[in-house]
Amino acid sequence: MKTKIQEKFKTLFGEEGTLYMSSGRINLIGEHTDYNGGYVFPGAINFGVMAAINPNGTDKVKVFSIDFDEFVEFGLQEEDKPQQQWARYIFGVCRETIKRGGKVAGFNAVFAGDVPLGAGLSSSAALESVFAFAINEINGNGIEKFELARIGQSTEHNYCGVKCGIMDQFASIFGKEGSLIRLNCKTGEYKYFPFHPKGYRVVLLDTCVKHELASSAYNKRRESCERAAAAIRANHPEVEFLSDAKRLWLDEVRDQIPQEDFLRAEFVIGEVQRVLDVCDALERDDYETVGEMMYQTHFGLSRLYEVSCEELDFLNKLARKCDVTGSRVMGGGFGGCTINLVKEELYDAFIATAVKEFAAKFGHEPKIYDVVISDGARKL
Ligand code: ADP
Ligand code: MG
């Protein structure tokens, strides 16, 4: 990737560019907890976006996407917003930097990536983060890292029409090799935990399906959580978000809220505890407990939160059958990937079985991504 990028940079701009890189992410556990003020537990991965960037002494940005084989040039005023979706991510990052008082001098860039687009590994955060990081450094803006993540998040909100949380950009910016990061979505506090699953592999199985339900179902889940939190708050005013509630407090209001809201809340409160349990387990190098928690999360997402689908449940069941240590749907649900923690010696058999049986049932093979927890945004 490096050579390809530099060759193109030379052809277009007559020199070599300074190289930067940022990463996609996984989330080991902590799903649908972000908007409930709970924990998420992501890490950056060995799939990313790499960019060569040099200032060009103009007030224009000239950028070439290798993967889209397309050149775009834009100015830095609000009205200069480019047509191409991929370029809007970069434009947005420039604009959001400027909005925060940062300087953005015109630059030349060539970039490419290997994060699969739209598979739930957050290629968009990788793209935003590499440019947010590089622009900050090149211009000597001194914007702190958390704010760089917010620049990416605001880019999605204001220039790409995606109302996302902070997790993806946070992981992409803060990611560290061999570490997962527990982020408290309410306070912004975070802590690194060791993740060295010796003897195991982490593999994603991509169902390659995306069911339509996703966005309306998402809103309904949020409303359920808010209703449950409000009912609990009547007894326990300190409950700002659902994640502040104890399980017992939920039981107190069982008869006052719809059964559906109860189940949603039961999942969320359990999930917040599971993140904490997984962190404890990691400090003991206890990957069997980590795996068991992943299965519990899948069960909760499937039966209580009801955001799984046939394809995902099929892969999860298959993982159990193949003695995979942990497996669950990753991300919002209704499609996308399962994340699996599998012993080295069982890996080949698991993948072979999963590919064969999934294809036989659904008519297409799942895609396989082997992931390793890696560094996030950086200069190369
Ligand atoms: P994801 O779940 O992967 O973040 P999104 O739909 O949020 O999916 O973001 C994908 C979009 O990000 C792509 O359509 C493209 O505009 C942009 N993008 C991501 N990676 C690249 C890349 N390597 N080259 C160009 N654009 C990219
Ligand atoms: Mg995205």
C-alpha cells in the first residue's frame, strides 16, 4: 500500500508525501451501551487507511483516492463541499478543524485503505482519523486527541448525515497495539486493558447482509431505554442514564413498564456489567470468561434486545458447535459481522465449517477477516 501511495503521489505532485495511518476498529463487548451512558470496549485493528500528505502552499486541497481511482480538488470554505462522498469525509475534517480554531493550510494527498467499506469495521472513522491526525500535526494546531475524535464524529454528523456516537473515532485515534480501551460514554473517561490472547485468534465473519429494519428499530430501542430509565429514575433520582441503574431497581418497576421495555433494559444493564467482568477477566488473562461473556451478549442481543437476524444467529450457533471460545454479533445488529474468539487449533475447522454451512443455507459465503489489535492514528 505504501509503495502504491508514494508512486501515485510522485506522479501527481512530483515528490514523496509524508505518510500517516489510522485504523478501523472492533468492539469486543459493550453493545448498545453508548447511548445509555455505559461502557464500550473497542480496539484499533490491523486494517486501516494510509495517506501521504504534504502542504502545497495554496488554499486548496488536492486529493486522490486510490481505491475509487478519483481525483478531487476543493477549497476550504463551507460552500466548497465536494460532490463525492469519500471526499466529504476529508472536507468535513478540514471544516471541523477550522471550526475549532485550527489552521488548515492547503495540501496534496493520496490515500488508500484496506478496511472493508460498510462491514462494521468503521472504514469511515479510519479515513476521518488519519486526516484529522495529520492535519493537526502538519499545521501545528495542538488539538488534543479526544477533540480529534470529535472532529471525526462531527464530520459524520454535519457532512455525511450519520448521527454516530464517539466510539469509532475514539478507537481509531486512541488505539494501541495489544490493548483494548474501555470508554465510559457518559464521562469520557477511558482506560487501557491488555489484550494478548495467546493461543487464540480473533476472527470476524461477515454475513454480507444488511436488513432494512436497522434504523427504525434503532430508534425504537432508544425510546424503550429512555422509558425504562425514566421509570427507574422516579424511585432513584441519581439515574441519569439507564446504565446508572442496578438490576434490582429495574425489577422494582417491572409492572410499570411494557414487557418489551423491560427486556431491552435487562439487556443494557447486563451488558454494562459484562464489560466490567470482561475487563477483570483480561487482567487475569482469563480468555475463557471473556468468551462466555461474548456468548451472553449474543444471547441478550438476540433474545432481549432483538437486534440479531437469522444469519447472525446461525453463525453464533455454529461457533458453539465448533467449540469456539466466544462469539457474538458485533455492532448495531440486523446484519454485519460476528466477532469470534477461537483457539488456534480449532480455527481452520471452524472457518471451513462456517463457510460451508453458511453458504449451503444462505447461498453465499461469509467473508472472513482475521483481526489483530493494533495502533491507531500515527505518523509512519
Ligand atoms: P463503515 O462501517 O465501513 O464505516 P460507512 O458507510 O460509514 O461504512 O463508511 C464508508 C465510506 O467511507 C465509503 O463509502 C467511502 O466514502 C469512505 N471510505 C472509507 N474507506 C475508504 C477508502 N479506503 N477510500 C475512499 N473512501 C473510503
Ligand atoms: Mg462508518
